[in-house]
Amino acid sequence: MRPEDLLCPSPQGLYCPAGDFHIDPVRAVPRAVITHAHSDHARAGHGQVLATRETLDIMALRLGAGFAGTTQALALGARIEVGGVAVSLHPAGHVLGSAQVRLDWRGLTIVASGDYKDAADPTCAPLAVQRCHVFVSEATFGLPVFRHPDPDAEAAKLVASVRLFPERTHIVGAYSLGKAQRMMALIRRAGHAGPIYIHGALEAVTGYYQARGADFGDIRPVKGTDRKAFPGAVVIAPPHAMTDLWARRFADPVACLASGWMRVRARARQRGVELPLVISDHADWDGLTATIRATGCEEVWVTHGAEDALVHWAHTRQLRARPLHMVGYGEEEEEDGTSSGEAEG
Amino acid sequence: MNRFAALLDRMAYEAGRNAKVRLMADYFASTPDPERGWALAALTGALSFANAKPGLVRALIMERADPVLFEMSYDYVGDLSETVALMWPRPEGALAHAPPLSEIVAGLASLPKSALPGALAGWLDGLDETGRWALLKLITGALRVGASARLAKTAVASLGGLAPDDVELVWPGLKPPYPELFAWAEGRGERPETTDPVPFRPVMLAHAIEEADFSQLSPGDFMAEWKWDGIRVQAVAARDAAGALVLRLYSRTGEDISPAFPDLLEALDFEGAIDGELLVVRAGRVEPFNVLQQRLNRKAVTGKMLAEFPAHIRAYDLLAEGGADLREMPFRTRRERLAAFVAAHPSGGRLDLSPLVPFASWAELTAARAAPGAFGAGIDAAAVEGVMMKRADSPYLPGRPKGPWWKWKRDPHTVDAVLMYAQRGHGKRSSFYSDYTFGVWTKGEAGDVLVPVGKAYFGFTDEELKKIDAFVRRFTVNRFGPVREVVHEPDAGLVLEIAFEGLARSARHRSGVAMRFPRVARLRWDKPPREADRLETLEALIR
């Protein structure tokens, strides 16, 4: 028996031959297990979808209610059998509802982690490391230059800047699912009490987080707000909106961007960012390597990101490792921090 | 050091002058002595930290990191100091001591060279990512602060009610870490006594005159002189307590530029303070600005450069003569004393008097401005940028008071060029495409092509900016990060009338020419790109 009999790469994404289902397929398939609701992992048009309640709900908000033939929610930690394979979901610490997919079959355990982080996040359940034989890891920040600082200290920088420049508007670019809501929680924790204004693209998901119990304080839509309210305020928007015509309503804005890519100065400068905030929903280099070690795995498969460096590291630790050369993932982070194109409107 | 590094980091991303002043002032207000003083020294360039070569930095990381991972990281980040700062391993065990800037300054001043690698590694262990980045940049001499010395002094002045010139006046007598300066600025201490025999005297500047201003002014109140196209300097010479002659050359902003002009300082044979224009004069003739440029912004000057580009001062004003301060006197009196002073101190031919331009009416001055050669500038006419009008009764006041002095520049050159690329601006302009690369026609392999000749990012009104921005968004043909290529074909595109002050040959520009001070004068929506100017027209303007 080989691990590939339980899980292998395919053009649609990771495929489980024993259970006949895909994990986070990039094209429509009959049966899919979805790790989290970011658009590069959660696409519309699958026959059956298995995911956490939160992931299914957020997919419905973003893709429409009929995004799949049928859906099935699986609680974190619960198990079901699919074609003889025991499938269970465990917190990945990435965004609300995000899960690692654990497969147990004939004494072999493989964990497909999706996107994950080991840093604390007040808006989602913390990563629960699973002991396994094969660990399938992302490597978005798979270079040792990426070590994310304390997110509270980054949020404190933002709040200090708001105090220093009370006549300017601080626009924080943050991905609309997960990062934006985490920023709201971090900004509150850093002591900013005033209203936080949000771009329309954030409203539905933010409302969902709030309905699930998140307390972000006074959150108001930008739309319909008098321009006079914006000086001294914090505004959160998807990164592309910061350079859109939409941003014209703010006088003398300070462009902030919350992303792990902001660690590298050339990236921040390329985006015209004035206040880079190094806050990421992905594990940094130390997080990736610590998590891989904690799984006790014998083999690492690297899905997307800087695969070469992580594979090299694994080899120096006498771990079997290989890149899967998966395509179609990481676009959410692209939009989050590095895309050169911009949406208009 | 971590806090100073955070300031440098933030300033590196901040484009606005006032915002930079606020950031520095906030740092100075919340940082104790002597930390802030050493920071001020670093910001004003009063202190050099450049003690290490990149090779040392590379050797340190190689002892601590996997070489393959280092190469992959360096390849990704593209900057050695930054790569090392980011991937420097956290020391095992308890948190290392975070070194304050003062400790690093003291260490660099006292440690033998052989101890530097160990000390540097110890400091890096104690700093965070930004701290390590700033330290490595400082120590390899590669830090770009993003603020002038003047701006840092402005920030200090803003701590209390001081004017930047107040700080400028006492600055030459002060030494890092400047405790008495901060005490004064914060109202806790007396004004520091300046002991410098050759202090900088804040410069008096002129307003640009507008057509409408003339009707308010009487020609009889004014004296006029040429405005020379060099750099405004102040040459000061005086004896110190020991009786030795001290000479110093200051830029308009009070920066000490003496080291770049040893030839000039050596020749000066007076005691006093002269306000004048620094020029390159060869064979009795003033060279154009692009020749002078060869001597500017150089750390080291070679003998060849000194011989090829001899520096010269053309004197406008006399601020001090011997120990006497003349600034309260009227301009007419200062001019008379200046003429006698220059005659008495020829300084080996390196100093001469900027002549007055006689006129009885504005019409006469207009004629002189239009043809300086025929009105006394002679063979130097090409180096005349315009005329200066100074009230005969004006005292020498620091700053730019409105009324006593006016500058009236010659009409700029203009060229019709085609908008080729646009880039988003910063700050208030971050959602606008406000930086424009424009080109003119030249012969290509397959017919005429546009070749970029310059970049302009001002000169237009807010309304015009909105219109150009809309044009850029609508007619984008390519995107490269924050840059957009816009349509620029013979019959489709936007023609910009570009005004500029001069042209020079340039090997760095694809067109072979570099414009001085280009700005957008008008939008020529009416003009098809095919009617824009040609490179040959520009080349003909180069003397």
C-alpha cells in the first residue's frame, strides 16, 4: 500500500482514490471536501460538498445558495466514512470555518492542511496539529525571510499612526474574508474605539462573523457616510479598492496594507503602501517548519508557494519531501498582496 | 535602536514633507536623551556609521544560515542587508539585550576593527527585523533616510515654538547628542551659545513675480541684478579663538558643502560672509548648469575634476564684514560695501561681483531680461536665468518675506510631447495617475517612433489632473505594476505642452537628453500626437 492510493495530485486538485473525492478541487467534480471558503479553494459547481458549517455558509454568501448540488456539514473533530476512508475535519487556524482534512485508512494517516497558521487569531479556532504519516502543507511564506511579527504590535502601529495624523484617513487593505475581520478584532484590541468603516465587499462576511458571535464594536458601511466623518477614521477595504476611484472620497489617505508580503520592502513599495502591516493568515517560515515537525510525519508534500525552500529544509531534516506543483492556489494571497492588476469601478 | 529603526522604516514609505516632520517630532518628543540626539546626528548626516563592508555582513549570515536557503531568500528579496535582517536567527534561550543607539555609536567609536564582527552579531541578536535592517543599512553606509538635515532640524524646532532658522543659527556650534538643543527647544533651557566662528546665516529668498504685481511696484524703489543659473551658496570666513582662519561653504539650506569645493575655499582671502552663486567659470566665461552639475553631489573630488571644473563665486550680498553684522543695513548700503569688499579681496580670481542691471522703467528691465547679453551680461548671457529685483531699502531677512525681493525668470522653453506612461502618485494622489513620462518623435527603424525624454509630475491644476487621470484609465494599453502605458500613436494620444529650464546631454536617458525642471504647462487636447515635437528640435537647444 502506498500513500498515493489514499491521496494523490490530479489536474483537478488533490484526489482520494480510495474514497473517490477531491479536496479543494479547482474545477467542478462530483464530490469535494473543502478546507475553507477562500475563492481559490472553494469553487462553485461541485456535485456534493463536505465542509464545516461555517465554510458552507460563507460559500453560500459569496457564491450564491445553489453553489453545489448537495452540501453536508461536518463538525470539527467528528468523523464520517467515505468509501472506507475515515474523513475528519480539524481546525486550521486560517479563517473562520477553516479546517484540515484528515484521512485515516488501513493504518495510514494523511492530513491535507489547506491553508493554515499557528499564530493566534481571535476570529477563528486555533490550529489543532494532527499526528500523521504524510502531511500536505502549503508554503505561501516558505522562505526563512518570512517571520511574521506579533500582530498586536502591528495593529498598535496603525493606531499610533491614527493618533499622530488625526486629519488623515487610514485605509487598511485587507482580504475580505478573514483578514478584514481579524483586523477589526486587532484594531479594537489595540485601543481604537471610534467607528471602523468598511467597503461594501466586506459587509456580508463581516455580518456573518458578527452573527457567529464576533464583537467588532461599531462597524459602519462607507457607503452613505458623509465624507466629513472620514478624517481620523479607520477604513477597511479589499486591497484593490485602495487605488480605485472609490478611494477618492478620503482626504489625504494613509495607504495601509495588512499582508505577510509586507515583510519585504520592495513588495510594499511596489504597491505604493505608506504603512505596511505585516499580518498574515498563513504560517510563516517558523510556523511551517514547527508545524511539520509537530505532526511527526515521515513525509511532507508541498502544495503551493515557495515549495523548493521548504522541500530543501525537509531534506536537511531527513524527511521525505516533494513538491506537488499544484496550480490554481494562492490567488487569494496574490490579490491580498502582490497582484499587479487592479479591479476598476 | 529599535525605535529609531521604526522611525526610519516609516519615513522610508512616507512621501509627504510635513508628515515626515511630524513623524520625527513625535519620535523626538517621546525618546529620551541621549538616544534622540544620536538619532538626530544620524538624520542630519553629522555622524557616519559606515564601518562595515557587505562582505562582512554576508560572512556573518553564512555562519548562521543554510547557504541554499540564504541564496533562495536573497534571490527573492534582492537586497543583502534586508535579507540578512529578515532571516537572522533568533538567539536561543533568554531574549538578548536590545542595544540602544547610543551603545552602538559608542561601540563603533571605540571598538578595534577586529572586534566589529562579534559586536555586530551581538547587536543583531538583540534587535528586531526592522532594527536589524536599519543597523545593517547604517553600518554599510547604504541608508537612505528620506529626509534632509533641514527637515530634521525643522522637527526639532517644532518641539517648542522655534522656527527652523533658529535651530539653524545655533547648529554649527553644537555637537551630538545635542542635549542643550533639545532642552532649549522644549523650553527647559537657554539658547545654546554658538562658539562657531563661521556660523550659517539663514538665507533670504525671493518670491516669483507675477504680471499683476508690477502695477503695485515702483521701479525707483528697486535695484536689479542677474539671476545666475548655478547654486546659491554662502561663503563664510573668520578667525577662531586661536587666531586661525576658518572657512566654510554652505548650501542654501545650511548644509556644509565645503569638502566638495577645496579649490574655492583655498582661494578665498577675506574675513566675512558672502551670499552668492556658485558657478563653474572657465576661461573667463560662466559655464551652463549642466557643467556645474559635474561637481555637485560628489563625496570625493579628484584633482582632475578640480582642474576641469574650477568653482567660482559670483557675489550678490555681504552679510558680515570682519566681525560686523551688516544684515540690518539696507540693500543699497550692503551692495556698496560688497563692491569695495570684492575689489579688495579678489581671492585669486575665484570671486567677483554680480553686476547690477541699470533700469529706469519696467519696460527697460523687460528688455534687459529678454536679452541679457546686450544689457551687460555679455558672453555669460546664456547662464542668466532671469533677473532679481531687490528693494534698495531691504534688510537681509531670513526666509521668504513677501515684498522686498522678487525673482523674474526668463520664459521657459516649451516643447509639445506625447504622454506615454503614467504612474500613480503618493499620499493625496495615491488614487491618481499623476507622474507622467512623455516622449517626442524620432526616426526609428520602421518610421517615426516616440522616445521618452522626461518625466513630469506637477504644473497642472487639480481639474487638469482629474482629466488626465480619466484619460489614463480609459486609454491604458499595458500595465506594469503601478505604471500604465497609455495609447500613444500618431492619431491617438494626449499631447502635453512641457515647460523646462534647460537641456543637457545624458548617457542615462535613452533619448540622450535630460531636461531640467520639466513640468506640464498646458494640455493640448486639440493637437494630434503626430504634430508633437521631434528630438532634433530638442537637440538643437543643447549648447
